[in-house]
Amino acid sequence: MATILRDLSYRYQWLYDGISGLAALSVGGEGRFRRLALEGLAIAPETKILDLCCGSGQATEVLVERSQQVTGLDASPRSLARAKRNVPQAEYVEAFAEAMPFADGQFDLVHTSAALHEMEATQLQDILREVHRVLCSGGVFTLVDFHRPTNPLFVPGVYLFLALFETETAWALLNTDLVELLRTIGFQVSKQEFHAGGSLQVIHAQKP
């Protein structure tokens, strides 16, 4: 069940930005957070990138700095309208992540930032299968999202944040082994890296 604070944060851009900015301080700020999942990746101007569940375009803005072929996908018309205003350099598609209107092998890179924790278990599996489908052979899926803290000092802050702003799906992700799930679907995981006391994970997974 969504909290009132969560609903308000999605309704008002300034509140969402403020919350995400505060949360990002644990990894060095908003700019660093939006680049975490891209570290170590070779991205050229011609790299075809899908920003999955792009929201209002916070990560899309970083992606268009490196590629001229960025597509943002989101199911929320309100978020896409904001993204188009914030980052007009990208193309945008309104659709559900578990039923993407793209051809097989269309993208070199699929990126998602703090979105998978929004998904129910079966929905998450469907989305990852769709990511695998739309990636070309050798393409990379990169993500940053929650992970159960490995440093006990981070537990109170993370749990309070989830209680105030997230739903039960975020708690479920803490108990989900994303690496194993990705391997089951057919990905080869080349990187799993932890930040903020283990409360955030970055994963790079390649389609063979």
C-alpha cells in the first residue's frame, strides 16, 4: 500500500526531486547516483539506449550526454510529459515495461534506475524477460536499485525511507536475489557492486 508521502512525491516534482536528492547523499549526491550504473560501460554517440521506467528523465539527462540515440519508456503520461520538458533530446514511448513495443534486439544498452523495486514478483520476471528480448546479442542491462544493507549502521535509515515512501514491493526486493534471477532468464552477470553500506546495488548483465 502506498503512503501519503509517496503519493505526494509523485504528484509534485519539487518534492520528488528533494527526496531523491536527500537519498542520493549517501553515494555523493544526485549526479553521482545517476551515473553509478553507467560506470565502466563504453557508450558512444551511436549506442542505442533504452532508459527503462525513465520517470521524469533524471537518468535520461545523463544518458543523452553520451549517446544521441536514447529512448525513454514509462507507463505514466505525467512522468513522460515532465521528461519531454526536462530532456527534449531523447525520444519517448508510453508503454508498460513488461510489454515493450520494440523489436527483438533493438538496443545495445538497457538502463533502469531505482525502478525494479516498484514491481510485483511476476511482473519483475516479465520485465527482465522483455529486457533480454529487446537487447541485441552482446548488449548490456545495467541497473541500480535497493539491496538489503550489509552495514548495520544503514539499516534504520533505509527501513525508515522504505516505510515512508515505498510499498511492499520494495521490501520484497530486499529478499530477492537479482543476480540469480537474471542468470535464470539467460543473462551473464559481469558485475554486482554495493554502495551506501550495501543498501544500493549496481548490476551489469550481458545478453550472450
